[in-house]
Amino acid sequence: MKRILIAECSQEIASFNPVPSQLESFRLATPAQLFAEHRPLRTEIAGALHHFDSRTDVELVAGFGARSITSGGTTSAAAWKFISESFLDSIRAADKIAKLDGIYFCLHGAMGADDQLDPEGYLLVETRKIVGEQIPIVASFDLHGVITDPVLKNCDSIAVYHTYPHIDLYETGERSAKLLLKIMDGKAKPVTVRARIPALVRGDELKTKTGIFGKRVAEAVAIENSATGLSGGIFIGNPFTDVPDLSSNVIISTNDDEKLAVDTATKIAAEFWRDRAKLQAFLTSVPDAVSQAREAKSGTTILVDAADATSSGACGDSNVVLAELIKQGYSGTVLAPLTDPAAVAAAFKAGVGNTVTTNVGGALDPRYTPIEVTGKVQMLSDGEFNNEAEGEPWHAGNCAVLKVNNITLVLVSKPVSLHNRSLFFAHGLFPEKFDLVIVKSPHCQDHMYKNWATTYINIDAPGSTSANLPTLGHTICRRPVFPLDANVEYVPEITVYRR
């Protein structure tokens, strides 16, 4: 029997969020819990389990799991200490019982801790110290991951999402499992090539179904699906994770065909660099966006406040758009999410059906100024609901729906991902019934908003995840890099990895 260990450490952080991620920001799973938690879901581990289960010669061994409830600020040193020690201790325990034959890690790639700027690389380096150099390791990543030398040196190969918005988590897990077994069965000798691109990107052209980026990803996927291909993809990094290796990267892994890997990665990287200016967000100022919304005659206007995207690492407590709507006297019905534990507490104290006066906004991020509102408490909840896409349980803490004249606020105690409509649905609210919806995610799946909205505007608001990248204030990432610096020269930077 082949003993294969599975473990997880997945989080995306925004270095510009002043609120650190603590242990309660994660959904933790002991080895006894890990598989049971993932099997009903559409996650990477669920996909890997499905493929591994098809083999009668595989014994699965569960390790520790830490998966962020949503993205957030830099992980605190204390939280990272607990997570990293638990993760590595679970590997030591499994290896002590009996020799491991292979390892699959479900990682993200855009994590960062107060005292560790490459958490994923650290875990892989330390894992090699435990299990040795001969055991095959395959890891899966989000394409917003920051890929590093320690990661590529210590993995036999990697798999990366092929879609944005991300709809292939399960499939990425399946691909990872297939890749690991192919290596373990002696049918593959991976050579992996990294082509680094000094560019950070955002914007609609990154949507793989419709944008330029999708064409580049398709080229990498074509190699992955070829006779000698093993894995291919493009890491665009998370531009809000200010760490030394932040950049974009093409990764091609083949079955001992170095020339194919080098040629393909080099070609795709050059094409990506050529399109770099198109791979930026086109934004409208908040006053102009609200003015356009006021002029809309019918249908629903979507204002995309990606600068406060919790799924990218922001707090979700920006009230900038809300304040402008009030300032301009917008009279249509509004649906808006907002993180504000104190406002939720005030609503709970008042009770359903009663009126409450409270400050909203700027509860966590000091760049926002709280504004006072008076409204009727329409609903209170415990904030426990499932993600409409992958089915994962989400935890927003106590929540309150507060009706402030024409504005319906969905207040949460804890930041929760807003890249789909789960929070609204959990409180009986349907976006299409409102004249204007504030969406705090750069890109949701099109059917959720864009396909039916009458007006759809990406706004230029302040925040820790602003797509106006030069305004963020990077101090750690390698420079020069587009668009933070002028006149960046592109020189192909190719690295080959073999184990």
C-alpha cells in the first residue's frame, strides 16, 4: 500500500490591512477531522480524495488543516506559531507510525506572517527535514499565490488553479492527486520551469473565461494536457501581499522535457508582459460612480468596491460609498454589506422591530471615518451559513440587517468573504430586487451580478486591496515592478527545477 499524507495551510493576506489575522480567522481541522470536513465540499482536498479513493493500493493519512474563513491582514506571530507547529507535528506523527510514500499539500501561496514572509516555503523546507528528499511531494495553489524558490525546490511538482473567478478548486485537487500518483508510479520524472515576470496585475482582463489572461492560461493548460506535459499555469500573485517574491510567474512542468518547458514558459511570459498595460483595472471615482447611479433609469446598478474586498484581505468596513450615496441624496433602494461588530451589538441590544442609532464603518480600519445612522432592525442572526459555490461553512459572527431609510445594511461582526451572494441569501435578501448593490469583491462569477445588472461600475475607493496598485505603498517586494515603477525593463528570468 502507498501511504499518502494530506495536509492543508491556506490563507491569502493583504499586507496593507492594519488588522492582523488571529487564530480565530481560520477553520482548523485535526487529523481526525480533516477528511470528514472536506468530503462533502467542492474543495481541493475533496477533489484529491475523490481521485485517491479510486485506487485500491493507496492508504490515506490525514494531517493538520488550517483554512482561512476569509482573507485578512498579516497573520500574527502567535497564530502562525500554532498553525506551523501543528502542521509539522502532524507530519512527524504520521511518519513515525509508518513510512510515508507521498505527500499532497493544499496550500494557497499568498500567506504572510509577522515573522515569516514565506510560510508555504517554510513548511515545505521543514517537511523535507522530517521525511527526507526522496518522498514525492505535490502541492496545489491558488493562482493568486506568490511562488518562491523554497516551494519549487522542495516540491516534485505543483498544480495551480486554471480559472478566475475560481471555479476549479475540486478539479485542481484531482489534478494534484493524479500528478502525485503518476510520480509515485514511476511514470513521470518532473522538470519544472519558472518564468518570472516583473508585473502586478488587476482588472477585468484577468477573467479567464473572457479576458486576455484566459488565453495565456489556455496555452499553459494545452501543455499540461499534452503527451509530455504534467502541469501548467500562471501565478499572478496577490498584489496586496507585500513580500519579497511578489510578481507574476509562468510555471510549466513536463515529464523530463526541459526544452518544451523552457520554450513554453518563455513564450507565455513574453506574451503576458506584452499585455501588461491591458491587465490593469479601469476605475471610476466614487463621486462619479454615484452620479452615474443616480442617472440610471431602471434596473440594478452594481458598484464594485474591490478596495474593501474581504476575499482579497480587506476588513470589509469601508463606508466610503455609503457616505457618498447619502451625500448625493441617492433615492433608490440600496443593499450594502459592512463589517461592524459594535453596530451589530447595538442592533442586538435594540432587538428586531426596534429603532437604533449607531455609528457604522471604520470599525477596524482607521482610514475610514464612522458615520452615524438611525435605522430599524429587520433581522438578527448568528452568521452561520454555507458558501453558495463550494458549500463550505462560513462564520460571520452575529449579524444584523438594519434598514436606514432607503438603505439596507447587512452588518457582520467578523469579516466574511463576499465573492458571492451567500451573505445576502442567508438573510433573505436578493440583490436583483434592489436599485443599487455594493459588491465588495473584484470579480464574482458573472451570473451572480454582471450578467443581469443594468449598470456595473468598478470604483476607485481607498482601501487595503485597491486595484489602484501604485497607491498601496509597497515596501518589501522586489523592484522595479510594473505598474509601481516607471520604465520597467523585461529581461526573461528563467529557472529550471529538478529533484
